[in-house]
Amino acid sequence: MRIFRQRNSRGRGYSLYRRQWEVTKALLQFIWLLLWDFIRGKKGKSQRRIRARWLVAKLVELGPTFIKIGQVLSNRPDLIPLEYVEELARLQDRVPPFLSEEAIRIIEEELGGKIEEIFEFFERVPLAAASLGQVHRARLKNGEYVVVKVQRRDLDKLFDVDFKAIENLIWIANLIIPDFRKYEIDLVAQEFFEILRREIDYIKEGENAERFRYNFRDNPRVVVPKVYWEYTTKRVITMEYLPGIKIDDREALIEKNIPIKPLIELGVCTYLKQLLEDGFFQSDPHPGNMAVREDGAIIFYDFGAMAEVNVLAKEQMVQTFFAILQKDTDRVLEALMQMGLIKPTGDMTPVRRLISFLLNRFLDKPLDVNAFREIGAEIYQMFEKQPFRLPPQLTFVIKALTTLDGIARSLDPNYSLLAASQPFVKSLTRSNSGGNIILVLAREGKRLLREQLQKPPRWERAFNEFQKRLEEGELQIRCRSLEEERIAKSIYLAVKSLIYACLTGFSFLNGILLANTNQSGSWVFFCLGGLFTLLLLNCLVKMSITERFFQ
């Protein structure tokens, strides 16, 4: 059985046995807490927040890999309750630093010299700590101030052990949970760990920073720190020290007389250029990775989490902007497929329905994570019938857009994404292919104006929309009570869980009694206890999923 292959590492000596037990124990504790809440009927917001805080503390205890997983989940309000999203978001600021002496030892090992010989001054108290490393301020012998990012020791070995532990749990879930395999969670986990391994290569991060800086070489309002390659290795990176105001600190920005609206426009247009023109974008633009200089320029930090997409021609960009304005789902879907953000499948109706929902709900109004709950049950049923795994690039885009949207709304609650993107659209007309762009603008503008003038009455539009959705199979007539069916299913699962819990306790108790009295046959009861434990976990997972999507 491949679960119990031991893998020891040098250095800190990570053991797969010990790590597997730590991860499995944390998972079982969390499932038990959720089951206990379900038994007591405590399913309110305050109780979910209590459990979310427990989970955050446990992730911090488990270390860098699971802190990173929590940070990723904090950007998925479509998958987890809002209380968990808000608590997991605190992981950005709650990562504990490691000892400065350890950081100095790593720097000396990597750069080959004493810290006093390398730097004129080295600040022992870290400026910031993250899941993968921490940052110290220093001054070079030539008097230049720099920041030195030091990676936590043996991260690559820890990632290998953690990945094996998580892979084993997924393997067990594939065995005991029906239809779990079709969601390809193992491939999602593999993609996640490949991204993590790229993030801990600081030489690659330095190359990303230089590429990003080159892309914005003609824009003085976008600042990227330069890399000091003579003080950079795979585990240590030294970059220019560029202090600034935290980008979501509205009071500090107003105090420095930095206008908010131009700053939001700059941030939105900067990201649109990364995504649409360069095809190379920062996938984790949280407030800790962006700052504002006193002259209003944006400073970017941290280039480990970068992603790439296929770029669109400038004419296609303009057409896509107009398609979004017109809420043309088919044209937006076509653009997303051209960028490689959506992979075509046999039936694109569920994906088309999701894009249509996003365009209608979030184009003209603020992004409200609670709105995702309105389609939670529908998405769950859609994925049950037709599993559809989003490419990782699209999840990065969604994560970045929602993060930027949150930053912009913290600065100006009434901002408009479309209005903020106008400077970028105007800049397209000043490109070398301006003639073609103007023709596209004229054609799309004419089409938009014609549609506005020829728009049928509201009742006719509503009828046409109803007919279209009926023809595409988006409307279904249900002759059953979903609420009663959900309650019956929950009761059935609760009874099964109770029976399996009793059988589990009975089997282990008998096994322990026989073992203490030195009688043979105790191993039979222990095996039965293990089997009933797996069946119990299966019921608990099903019950948790049912409650999550139909609450």
C-alpha cells in the first residue's frame, strides 16, 4: 500500500510517517468539529467564524505549505463560506517570522561570507514575514539600501513530504467517496505544488522582476525594484529598497494629497496591460505586494507568483471590451478560449451560463461575494453532471481581479471598473496599428448605438431571454421539492454516520479489550474498526458537502 512509504530528508529530517499523521489528525479534528456542530444544530455565522479561526490556527501550526493553501482558498468565495474567506484572508498578515539568527545563517551559507563582510548594515528585525520567507532591510558597502528576502530552510524537502501526505489523502478519498475521482483533485494538487516549487526559486523570481520591469520601461508611474544579482541565489534575493504607502491605506494617501481616482485608474490599466498586452501578470496582487510612492506612482513587489496567458491582438481587445459592454456572453466566451483561460468541452452551456451570470450581476455594480451563494447549489449540480476543471491561469485571473476590485472599493466604494479601464482602451488607439483600431472602434460603436436605438420593449426582451434560455436548456421544470429532498438526504446521512460511529467505537473497544487480555483475534476488530472509520468519513464528507451547497 503506497500510503506508508517513508521518506526522510536531511537537515531537519522530515518524516512522511510523522507528517502524514499530523495532517490526517488535523483533518479528522476539523471533520469531527463540523459533525459536532451539525449534531448540536449550531450552523450559524458566529459558529462558522469560530471554526474558521480554529482552521486558520491549525494551518499556521502545520506550516508554510498549508498557510499557502489557506491563502489560495481565501480567494474562493464560490467554494467556501464567507466567514472562512474573511478569516483565511488574515493569513496574509499572521505568518510568524523565523529567528533572525537562522536567517543570517542562511544568507551566509548562500552568499559565502560573514554578514558583516557582505553588508555595511543588516537589520535583524524583519520588515515582513510570509509563508515562504521573510524580508530584512540592509545597506550595501556602497551605501545603497536594499531588502534581502530569505527563504525558510528546507522548503523544497517540506513540500515534497507535504505533497505526498496530501496525495495519500486524495488517494483514500478516491477509494471511499463515490464520484470523487471525476473532479481530478489530484491534478489540481499537482498544479498547485508545481507553482509552489517555482515560487521558491528566487533566481526565477529575479528574472520575472526584470521581465516585468522591462514591460513597463516606458511608464514612469510604474516602479519595479532592480535586482542585485551578485547578492542573489536560489534561496536569497536582494532587491532595491523602495518604501511606499500601502496601496489600500486611504487615510495615508489622502494625507499625502495623492488623488484616489487617478490611482485606481492606474492600478486597473496596469493590470489590463499585464493581462491583455504582455500576457505576463502578477497573480497575487494583494496590498502587501503593492505600494504607492509620494508622487502617485505604484510600486510592485514580489514576483514569485507570476502567470502567463495568450495575448490578444489589439483589435480583439477592443472587440472584447465592447462585448463586455453589450453583455455578449458568446463573444466574451470566445475571447476567453482564445486566451487559453477556458478549455472547450462538449457542452459549454454551464460555462456560458456562469459567464452570463457574472456579466449581469457584477458589471454595473460592486462585486459582492455573498452573491456567489445564490448560484452555489446550481454550480454544485452542474459540476456533478459535468465536471469542469478550470485551468489554473483562469483561477489566477479571477483571484487577481477580485483582489484588485477589493483594493479599489476600499479606496472608493463607488468606483466603476469600466470607467477606470477607459485610459487603457484609449491607449490602444495610439499604437502603431491605430488605423485598424479606429476602424474597429467605429464598427463596434456603430453596432452598440444601433442596438441601443433598436432595443425592443422590456417585456419583449424578457420574453426573448426566456425563450433563448429555454432553447439552450438553461431552464428546467422541476416537479419535486428540493428542500424536502435535501432534508431527507441529510437525515439519511446523519443516521448512517451515527451507525458507523457506533460500529467504529464497538470494534476498537473490543480490539483493545482482547489485546489487553492477550487473546487472539484482536487484529480482526482493529481491521473492522478501520473499515468502519473509512465509511464514517465518507458519510461525513457527503453530509458536509450537502450542507455547504444547500444551506
